Amino acid sequence: MDRDEELPRGRIYGQDHPRSGPVPGRDYAELVGGPLDGLLLDITGWTADEFQTGAALMTEVGQFGPSGRARYGPRPGERNRWDWSGDTP
């Protein structure tokens, strides 16, 4: 199966049922690169510390399979684009 079929673009990370798009009034970051490329991460209400730290997001399609996580963090100067920095077990 092609990875584009496994992870449709524009889908929000963590939602079981894709919606038609982002929910108005919520804040999202686009995940860039890595196994979750193109997904949106809901960052509404994140503190400055949480935002600066980034996120290790569970994924089955990364280097470490079902138990792995993909690390993403904000791109300098672009709050709503988060770059992949690698996978972790």
C-alpha cells in the first residue's frame, strides 16, 4: 500500500474519523516530513514550554513500527509548520 493511501493529506492527527477540515477557532500545525507528513496537529491551548519542546507522536508507520514515535517541533519563524526530526522507540 502506498503511504499516501495510508495517511490522507489534510487529516488531523489523532482523529479516528477524518473531518472535512480544521475546526474553526482551533489552532493547528502542519507536520512536515517524516511518517506523518501532511497531517495537522491540534496545538490549541499549548503552553509556551509545550510548544517549544515539540511532540513525540505515536505512529505505526515510522522506523520503529507500532511502538514508535515521530518527533516534530516548530520550524523557526513559522509557528504553524512543524518539522520532523526523526523517529524514536
